[in-house]
Amino acid sequence: MSMLANKHDRPAGTGEQPPDTGAAGPAADDRHRLTATQGLAALSLDAMASVAYGPEAIVLVLAAAGAHGLGFTLPVTLAIAALLAVLVASYRQVIAAFPDGGGSYAVAKRHLGRRTSLFTAASLVLDYVLNVAVSVTAGVAALTSAVPSLYGDRLWICLGVLALVTAVNLRGIVDSAKAFIIPTAVFVGSIMTMIVVGLFRDAPASTEAAAGHASVLSDNATTVGALLLLKAFAAGCSALTGVEAVANAVPSFRAPATRRAQRTEVALGALLGVMLIGLSVLIGRFHLQPVEGVTVLAQLADASLGHNWAFYVVQFATVVLLALAANTSFGGLPVLMGLLARDNYLPHVFGLKAERQVHRHGVLALAAVSALLLVFSGGDVNTLVPLFAIGVFVGFTICQVGMVRHWRQERSTGWLGKALLNGFGAVLTGVSAVVVTATKFTEGAWLIVVALPLLVLVFEAVHRAYGRIGARLELGRVPEAPRRCHSVVVVPVSSLSRLTSKALTAAVSLGDEVVAVTVTQADPDGRAAAESLRRDWELWRPGVDLVELPAPSRSLGRPIVDYVREIADRHPDNRVTVLIPEVEPAHVWQRLLQNQRGAVVAHAVRRDTDAVICRLRFRIGATQSGAAQNGAAQGGEPAGKADTRRYPLCCVPPPSLIVEPYDPGAQRIWALGDTSTSTQRGDATCRSAADDS
């Protein structure tokens, strides 16, 4: 099948399927999709975990204005909550308008043009990748704060957590959702409990967590300017990352997917908003001041619940959820990459789904890039945080602008109010994107500014490559009618065995002419092996000539390539097929025993010729072994004296074989007997020395 096949006709030859189109799949596949509750656990971890660092980011910025500045924590949080409400309402509309998923990318592609959609996709890709790295490092940082002896091993712990999350997601998004429901419920329940208990306290129950730690509150700043408030707003907006994940992964939900995804989006926004506002109220109620080495969330848990087991439950739940918040990216990015692959902006392999509705290649690619980021940062969260949240606000803004155009074109009932809502959101997120980029530019945000256009250029390059391939394949045109060509099948052999018989049987069934070739070395061992094979071949008499291909340089692939080229040059109308017989062992570990010569030959022929490559798999198992024994009992050895050496089928000896020396100057470069006679002889003498292996 063409590698540029229609997006609805993807191949499914390896247990993988094309991406869904948003419609409900068969009932058998529905169990591998998400319910609303499972979607909340699988796709909201990023947003939920952000309450651990969102309020703290606000407090740290406002601390520059002293105690007076901390009084603006709640107003800034309310502004962020208002933006959250706008985003949730907008993405709820996006889910309904774009049930195939893709979120901001799908909106931009339809309403803002191809190039803008690519910038949106690039921003989301970067944000998803950074979310994995930041979430894992933040979770491990919380762990090493509780257990300082683990600090030196934080990078290996980060990589271990990443491997765990990746393995769970390779099992399927439903399995990952089921695994993460309990940690999510424990975290949300502990935060809500902390907020409710704290609201009934007039004073902190304990300050032990912050005792002995230096305050980071400024003593000489008393004024709060607009720029400082904008910085606090932009810093706190890091809590909004992950809001778009549900809209990107609509096809992952069970039918009715749109309704379930909308409910999940609303639930996510409601829980996140309540937790952000509640924590900000507690910060003001307890007059909390940020200190070095202790998180704001830890201080709030200490003040509300006391320094007891409940405090450690909150901390442990935070560690787990931060580490697992990377699952949001594993749920959203592979779907987005599948859409990009469908549009020819990424390799089509990212559009394939495994049996459990998993975009396996997208999951593995995300894990690999995230691992590189973890190694680059050394597992230090502070190295990655300045890069975080910029890309997602670019996507937010483009999505809001695209939805304004969507409502203007659709003009359905209430379109004006919806357009105004999205327009207001576009202004807020656009300002936030500019402020975040400007304030964090020197801290590493410049890398994102550079990476965004570079990633877009990569998308364009992939698209152009597919365009050139499509032009060569004449996609969209009616091709010429198929015609039959004279078929020549070349079979590389290295010894006389049952594998050889099976290969020649298949070859005479496929081709008009068949020739067996063997590569020989010039050393004494090679000459001896060639003579032995020649003698056995003459005794066997399969009706197929054996051609010897000398290899002065000990190369295996080059002599076969030269021979195939010679056939093609002398008879350009012939279709040459190279049939490579290989053993498929009964156990995976037995592949280590194979010499991989078939792969070497296949690579050389594919790289340097236009011949068709056919790789015949001979499966070893109880059935084949029994058949071999029965064949021995009925057929016996062919007449004459054969080579008495025995080789395990999974360890085919090195090729040294031959019979008729190859003469490139001869008019006839392959000599074949009558094919009907060959078939009879091949079937009658299918037993060989290897049958007893």
C-alpha cells in the first residue's frame, strides 16, 4: 500500500489500526476507551497537580512587594480562575465543534490556515514534552525534600518514574486511567479536606514545617505596581496547563465521546478552580509567608491539619500526583501526533494504533524526548520551569481567535455571545503569553522562542517529502493497467536443509524461472564448503541450478546485488524477486543464536536494486518437528551419500555454497530446468539433513 494512502485507508498489517475519526467504534474497542471519570483521572493530572506550584508561583512573585504584596494573592487568583472559566467554556465548545480531537490544532487548521495551525501544533508538542519533564522532576523534588538521602540519585529516580508511566500507557489509556484514579482521588480529597478544615481555623494549627527556614519575603518593598501584578498573574497561569488535554483526546472517550469529554472538561475546571481559590483564601487567612526549602502547599497543610499523619498524607499524595501528572501528556500528545501524521506533517507511523487503542509510537517518542530533557536538566526542576507554560498560552490564544472566526462563520443561535467570550479569552491569554515570554526570556524562555519555528520547519519538511513521494507515486491519478512480466526468483542458499527445500518450493510457485545462488569465500574453508554443497546438490537434484558467486572481499550482500543487477540489465522487462529464507525460532531468546545473514542480504538488495524482496519465514515448533519426523519415516534420505553434518535450524551455518560458477559474460546467466519437473522433484525430496535437528 502507498505510504501516502488516503487517511481513511491506513494499513493495519502489524496489529495496528488507523486513528479513529471520532465515531463510536465497535463494542470490542469501546472497553479500551475512557469514561468521564477515567478521563478525569487520565487527562487532568497535569491540571490537578498544578495547584502544588501555581499558588506558590504567585506568592513568590508578590513576595517582592513584602507583606503588602501578599495581600493581592486572592485577587490575582480570582483573575486566573476567571480565565480558567473562560478556557473551560471555550474548550467545551471546541470539543463539540471538533469531535475528532486535536483541540487548538484542529481549530487553527480549519479557521486560521495551515501555517498558523502548525505553530499551534508545535506549541502544544513543546508544552506536552515539557510537562512530562517538569511533572516528573517536581514529583521527585518533593520526594527528595522529604528524604534528603535520595537527592544524589534524583536523575535515576526521574528516569525510573518516566519508565513506569510509559509502561502503564503502553498498556492502554484505560489501564493508565484505572491505575491513576486512586492517586487522583486521594490528592483531590486531601486538598479539599485541608481547605475545609483550614476555613474553620482562626489560627494555624502548626508552623513546624516552616520553623528554622529563612523567609524570602522582601522587607523594603511596599508598593505593588501593575507590572508586578502582571508577573504574578503570568506566573500563576502555570496552573492552567493541561486544561486543553481533554479537547485533544476526544476520540479516546467512549460513545457518546463528545458528551463525555465535555463533562470531563467541566469537572476538571470546577475542581481546579475550587482548589486554587481555596488555597489562596488559606494563604491570606494564615498570613503565610514563603520560606526557603518548604513549599507553600506544605505550609498550608501544616497550618490546617497540624504536623501529624494528615500532613504526611497530603505530602505523599502530592509527590505521587506530581510524578504521575505526566500522564496528561501521554494521553493528549500521541493523539495530536496522530492527527499531524494523518495530515502528512509527521511520519505516518505516529498515526497507527495498537490493539488497545494506543498510539504506541507517539508514546515511545514522547518518553524518549522527555528522557533526554531529564538527562539535560540533571533531574533539576528549576532548569525546566522557565521553559514551561509558554507554548500552551500560544495555543490558547490561537484557539480562542480561531473559535471567534468559527462562530462568525457559523452564526448559530447565540453566536455573538460565544464569539465575545472567546474574544475576551484571546485577549487574556495573548497578554499572558507575552508577559510570560518577556519575564522569563533570559531564564531560558528564548529556547522556546527558537524551538517553535524550528519545529514548524520540521513539519513543513516532512510535508514536502510526502508531497514529492506522492508525486512520484502519482497519487490521485488513474494508474496504468497492470501487466504480467516474466518473473525470475533468486534464492540465496547457504546449506542443504529443509529450509532450502521450503524456499525453493515457494520460489517455483512464484516465478517463471528460479535460480539458487550461494556466496563463496576464497579461503580453504570456503572452498571446502562449496565443494561439499555442490556434491550434495547434485545428489539432491531439485531441478533448480545452483550458481556460485565468488566474494573476494568476504562481502555477503555485494555479490548477490551484482548478480541481480546483471539479470536486470540483460533482461530489463523481467521482474526479479529475491526470496530470502529465514528461520522464525520458537522462542524469542533463540533469535540471539541466529547469524542475521538474511537481514544483511535484504538490506543490500533493497538499498542497491529495484528487485522485489520476499522473506520466507520458516517457523520452528512442535508441529514442524513432528512433520519433520514423519517425513523422515516416509521419505528417507535421497539416494547417494549426503553431507552428514547437522545444524540447528535457528543457527544456519555461514554460506559457502555453490554449484555452477557464475560467469557474468555468459549469454545465459541462469540455467533452470523445467519448472514442472522442479516442482515434482522438490516435493519428492523435501527431506534433508536438517530435518532431525
